[in-house]
Amino acid sequence: MTRYISTRNASDAISSHEAVIRGLASDGGLYTPESIDVRISPEEILNDDYRECAIKIIGALLDDYSEEEIRECVYGAYDDKFDTDEIVPLKQIKGGWLMELWHGPTSAFKDIALTILPRLLTAAYRKENRNDIVSILTATSGDTGKAALSGFADVPHTAITVFYPEIGVSAIQKRQMATSKGENVEVIAVKGNFDDCQRMVKEAVTSKEVLDACKGVTISSANSINIGRLVPQIVYYYWSYAKLVKAGALKCGDPVNFVVPTGNFGDILAGYLARQLGLPVKKLICASNSNNVLTDFINTGVYSLDRSFHTTMSPSMDILISSNLERLLFMLSGNNDIKVSAMMDSLKAKGSYRIDDVMLKKIQESFCGYWTDEDACALTIHDLFVEQNTLIDPHTAVGVSAMNRYQRETMDSVPVIVLSTASPYKFCRDVYASITGEKLSDDFDAMDQLEKLSGVKVPSNLSELRNLEIRFTRSIEKEDGLKAIAERMRNLGNDQD
Ligand SMILES: *Cc1c(COP(=O)(O)O)cnc(C)c1O
């Protein structure tokens, strides 16, 4: 059975369902598989539909769930909440393929994991016969928030609180969250950026003030620091590979490259786990926006926060502290918790750390990094629409731009799959302006105009937003996060009595 150990204390070892419940380790570390011993060859999933593929992959890593339990979770998650039976369709463009991950209920790739995480959590609770409340604390740079609110709304034994940066998310993203339904949900804007929001959530699990307030309440997370978020994201790497084989674009066993628009390093780490499981991946191309801390890190081995924070039109990647990198460092150092703790301490105290050359070389064997500024991002959206009649969102554009640069610079001819991470309509004002040069002031106006221009239908969950009631308007200072969390924990505890 796979044991999950904390990146900051390798002797803290638990099973997969326990890791799903806890989210983050109590020492602040991230639960990571102690070793990956299973191998899954792409042949094994070649003729599966998305659900059957998911059962094999998720079952291989979350291996203390029974096959029945995983099957129930998978079939409950990947149903007609998605607007296509394929769940994840592929679309060919010049130079590669787009893997469209945004056909779920909130139109972002986060839906793939957050439609199943509540089910995995509920199943884990049943295993333990527990009936305390799990309070899901979630920091969002825009998309996780709504996907988690949608996934956890009115799920028994759970409550969810989402923190988002007041300035930084798109108007549509904000409205999606503010209009969320469900008796167990809470949404709070923070006067700060994503890193401030994530810090609150991470500090909550070690804060005395918060823990004292947790009577009958357990804190967990829906961020990609939860391994139950990460594992379902491995599935589509296999799935897209199999689709290319079936389309005759690839011989089974031949390598592919993936381009991953990256913020918290979760999605791309799932790609690395796919590679560890045996998927023939040559390079994972890490695509960043102007917050290019990861590009520099992959090129130099120095992770440094000594840089300015940029608010961009790809807000879900406006992140300077990429949490899941900690898992990669842990795996590449041979589960060296002491070394990883020292690096994370250095990041906190000095704002930087440096990895040694051996580790840097290992990282560069699997990864390379490119970043794209706002002008190039807009131009990519424009060109793809005008030249290839393909409408993409700014995050996906950062990915396509990285693909183009990579292919020009390396002449690598291995097939490339770009992860397309959000519907263009979540960022319709910027997408419309990129294509037409015209800046509209109203988001719903931009939505209508973009639909008229492109002929691509607006997903119903986004078009209906204009008519929904705004339920959440609370906003707090970034210093008041732990106080707000403690208060929420006390209320949840009282509700229970
Ligand atoms: C979250 C998100 C990303 C980045 O994913 P990470 O797992 O944080 O690296 C990219 N694009 C979109 C649209 C997202 O919502």
C-alpha cells in the first residue's frame, strides 16, 4: 500500500484516505507518496473511456480505497455536469494539440479534481466512521474557489470557506464566487494577493488561535496541497496520450511533450507523477506569465521572491510561491525532509533558496520553462483566432506561446499537447480586447460580443451569472485571516451541538 509522508517530516506516514482528510501535514509539509512502485503502461488504458481510465489511475495511487469506492466517486464526478461525454476533448492546432480541460460545471480545469475530491473525502469519512465536520479552507487565485464551492456545496459533514484576492481575479470569477449557492459555503475577499490567501490557509493548521477554536471540526484543504486534488489530475495526461494514439498521431510507447500553464505547480506536478507512473513523457514545459519565478528557477536553480508581483490577464497564474514545487524537491532529493525543510525555512526567512547542481540537473532533465508577457499573450489569442479560428483564454495562450518558443528554439519534433485550462468566457473582456483591440467596460457586454464574433456558445453556468443574487460581499485585511478562520471554526462547532 502506498504510504503518504510529509515533505517536512518523513516519519509522519499515513494512508491515502487519511491524507485526503488532512490535506496539509501538521508541520506545514505536503503529503507525498513515499515511493511510486506501480507502473501503468498506456496500453492498459488505450480503449477506456475517461471514467474507466480514471478508475485505474486514481485507484493505483489512492490504493486504500476499494475499487468499488473509487468507481462510485469517479462515476459520481464525471457525468453530465460536464458538457461533453468525452469529459476532456482534444483539438488540433498548428504545432500541437489543445487538451480542453474546461468542460465542467465552472468552466475551468479545476473542475476535474474538484468534482471528485468531495466524494473522495466523504468516502474517507465513511471508512473512519467519523461525524465531525471537515472545514475546507481554500485559497484561490480565481478558479479553484468557484470549482471548490460548487463541488462542496451542501455536501454533508463539510463546510467550505474560500479566500480570494480582492484585486486580481477577473470580474466573472468574482461574480461566480459571490453568487455561490449552498448553506455550508462562505466567501471572503482579502486585501492582498494569492500568496497572502494561501499563507492564511497554511498557517491555520499550526495556529493555536485556530486550533483552540476547532471543537468537533477538522481543517482540510481543497487546494492542490491536498493529494486528493493532485491524483485525479494525472488521469488526463494518460487520457490525452491514448487519444493521440487512437487518432494515429502517435505510436504507443513513443514520447510526447506537455505544455502546462502553471501557477501553484500542481497541474504540472501531476504530469510529473504521470511520468513516474510510466507515461512516456519527454519534457514538461512549464509556462508562466510575467510572474516568472518558475522560469528563472528552472533555468538557474535559484528560487527568489525578490521581484515585483504582477497582476495579469491570466490571474490564476499570478502566484510567486508555488507550493507544489516542494513535493518535487522532496521526491528529487530522495525524500530528504531535512533538506526540504531547510529550503522552505530559507524561503520564509530570506525570500529565497538555491538547489544544488545535482538536483538542478535532474529538474532540467524533465522540465523546461518559458514565460510570456501581456503583449505576447494578447497576440497569441489574436493570431489563433484570426489564423486558426480557435478561441482560447489567456492562460491557454501563455501555454501556446511557450509551445511556439520551445519548438522554434529546440527544433524538437515530438508531438506537443498544451493543457487548455479555462473557457475564454471567464476572461471575456481581455480576450475580446486581444482580438479586436476594443476595450469594453462591461463583462457581460464583452461576453455577448465575443459570442457574436466567434460563434462559440457561452457555457450556461457563465451566461446565467448576470441573473444570480450576490450573496457574499465580506472583505478583510490580510492580517485578519486567522481571526476570521477561528471565528468560522467556532460557529461551525456551535452549529453542530
Ligand atoms: C489554476 C490554474 C492554472 C494553474 O494551475 P496550477 O495547478 O496552479 O499550476 C492555470 N490556468 C488556469 C485557468 C487555472 O485556473
